[in-house]
Amino acid sequence: MMGRGLGLIMLTLCLAWPAAQADLLDTLGERAQELAQAPWQAPATLEAPALEALDYDAHRQIRFNPERALWQGESDFQVQFLHAGFLFGQPVQVFEWVDGQREPIAFDPGLFRYDDDAARLTPEQRAAGGFSGLRVHYPLNRADVRDEFLVFQGASYFRLVGRGQRYGLSARGLAVDTTRLGSEEFPAFTEFHLQRPGPEDRHVNLYALLEGPSVTGAYAFQVRTTEPVTVDVEARLFARRDLTGLGIAPLTSMYTHGDLTGPIETDFRPRVHDSEGLLVRTRAGEWIWRPLTRPEAPRVSAFLDAAPSAFGLMQRTRGFAAYLDQEARYELRPSLWVEPGAGDWDAGRVVLLELPTPDETHDNIVAFWAPDSPMAAGESRRFSYRLTPRWERPPEHALAHVVRTRTGPAGVPGQGDPAPRDQRRFVVDFAGGPLDQLDGSLPVSAHLELHQGELAEPPQVGALPQGGWRATFVVAASAASPADMRLQLRLSDQVLTETWQYLWKGPDA
């Protein structure tokens, strides 16, 4: 367990801080800058083999007692704490701020229930624990129920939902060298500072200190429970070394199968994913939709822009019948939309990383903003952005959107010899926006851009019987000459749809 000496050091550092709440982010930033100028020291970890040996189920059987929640009876917000153990072996420090005064919140096994297999832990083993994170509750859906809607746990990961939603994809404070597979760093939130909200407040402020081998940071989270729920993030970063692989506002998700991959023979569920596509709004006002897939090998895609406008990983398909999973309820999982604000945003790219995965228990999708300019050792940068969990696409997206992407053999069954293996048919369906107002006899056309690869059959466009429009075409591609495709529907010069974009690397990729 953590030595008493370390605990006294942490307390002394906290008591030396100024008391004014308005100075908290500045003070955390100064602390992060000082840490960045010193040699890296890994944060303390648990020295509690019994807690580290807990499996997933036994760790979940350690449950916080809701009657001991922070701000119980004082605010509509409540904070409950998560117990260290299993994969979460790095305890975090937590502090509360009230009227400009801060108080450390000490770990106490009495805050938790140790049920079932966890009940075997001895008093000494329980006392060796610590907090691994925290979750925030608020009556989002019913006035008499305080729903959990925000949780921080593990490295800099956190998850967020809106009304009626269930947890799905995650956000992170920062990504470092994510596309350098095997070399990624995971800086972690090591301290949390919580401002007590007023009895009638519908927002709460949280702060965090980030520490990692290559970078440190101070974060402020302003959480609003209005409709929709939003989290405004301000990050102040300090580089320990030269950084070329910085990822701002990273999102992490999961995709095993859906439209592009089709159902899996051994899985009764037609689709399994927390997100099904990346949506990007460019500075020029273009909306780009990139459907997700589960590749055979790691795949990195980049969407260049002069500065970020907005992006997110989206869950568009709703309705239980689309997923058929009574427990996971993927149809209730949120999209998460990132809108950059003030700060050192400059030219760069939205990066999408897709990884192979054996099953849904492993996240395999990552998206983030990557600045073009490296961050030099000793340099500091600031970024602010808003996170919004959504059911639908953003309201400012008025164009028709992609509702499905399907792919299959290029040939027509029963008509001549099979088509060559390097040819593939793509079927893209659009609906909504201006398409809803069009008569099926109008000359809607497909504007298809093909970079590399070859067009084997030009696109054909037609209205669908139950609404929407379909574009279908055939391309030829190989690993040496992949087909990078961009597709819009237009009426004369009027753009009717978002831009569908996809890269097909041929039948052997």
C-alpha cells in the first residue's frame, strides 16, 4: 500500500496552494509546468496484491454506498468514488473546494460494500486500497433518481451520456503517439478537484492534474445538465520532450460488425458497435461521413484542414431490431460530438485509427485532432472544446445524410462469368435534408471522386421505394492501388448530401 510518508507529502503540497477557487486552474497549471520541468517520476501504485489479483467480476462486487455520496442532501449533484484494484492499480487523490477552502477526501473502506467474492478481502487488504476514479450523478431522467452520467476512471479516460442513453464510447484527456503502435503513452489524471455546486445549480466544475512521461497538463471540466448535456473542457499542456504525435480531444470506441462487414456467422446479432462512423465538419463547411470497419490490419486515415471545425464518432442506427442485444442495448449508446473553442488550434488533421479486434470487449477505434506543428520540449499550449453526447447528428447539419453503406460482388448473379476479384460494388443510401423534398423523377446525379483505383461501372442514382436515394457503382482496386472514394449527390450544382468517403484496398487487404 502507499506509504504514510507519501500521504504526508501530498497533503503538504495541497495545503501550500492558494485558497481562491478562481485561481484553481491557474494553480494546477503552475503545478503541471513545474512537474514538466522535473524528471519524470511514475505516480505511486497500489502495493496490495489481493486487490490487484481481483478479476473483473470480483472488482465490480466492491460497491460504493450511495448514502455516503459527496454532496448528499446538499445538491442535486452527487459524487461517488470507485475502488482501486483489478486493472486500476494507480490510486488518484481527490479534493473538495467549498467557499474557497479545499479539503482532501481520504480513502475509507467504510465508504464501500464488499459483496460476494470481494467479501473475502480482510480488513487489512481493504485498508490498502484507494480511489481509482469517480462518477457524477444527477436526476437527468427522473426527479427522484440521481442517474450516473459521467465517470472518470483509468489513465485519462472518461465517459459521458445524455438523457436516456447508456455508456458506450469514451473520451480521453490526451492521446500521445497513438498511431505508433506499441509505443503509445497513456498520461493519467492523478488528482481531481471538485467544486461544491449550489443547491439549485445545474452545472458542476471539476478540475484534474494530468501526468505522463512526455507531457503534463491541467484540466477544467464545466459540466452542464441542460438539454443537451455538455462538458466544456479547457486543457493547458506542458511538454517534457519534443512531441510530434499529440492527439487533442481523443475519442475511443468499438466496432466489430455492421453495414460494411455484414453479420458474423457465429453471432446472432446483426451489428455490434458503440459507433458506426466518423463525422467531420470542415472549416469550408463540408460535412464528411466515413463509415467504420474492422480491418484485418491497423488502418490510419487522416482528414486535413486549416483548423478544426468539429468532429465526432457517431451512432446513427437506432432501434432495438437493428442490434437484437437485450443486455448491451447498443441502440441507446451515444454519439459524441467535439466542437473546438479558443486556444492553440491550428492546421492539422482529424485522425481515425481502426484496429483489428477479436470481439467487442476490446476498443479498436480512435479519433482525435492532430496538430501539424510539433510541440517542443518546454512549450505550453492551451485548448478548449465542448463535448456533447447526442442521439442524432448536430442540428446545424441540414444536408441529407448516409443511412447505410453496403458492399458486395461486382457481378450480377446468373449473368455471365463472375466479375474479377479486384472489383467491388458499393451501395450508398442517403436520406433526410433536401432529398425529402425531391420528386423521384428529378435528375439527381452522383458526384464521385476516385483517387487511385479504377472505376469499373459508373454510378447510378435512383429514389428508393420507402424514401431516400441510392447510389451504386463498381470500383477496381488492389493493395498497390487502393480506391480512395468521395461521393455526393447533387441536383445540377446544388449539393444535396454530406460527402461519403471510404478507402477500399482490394480483396486481399
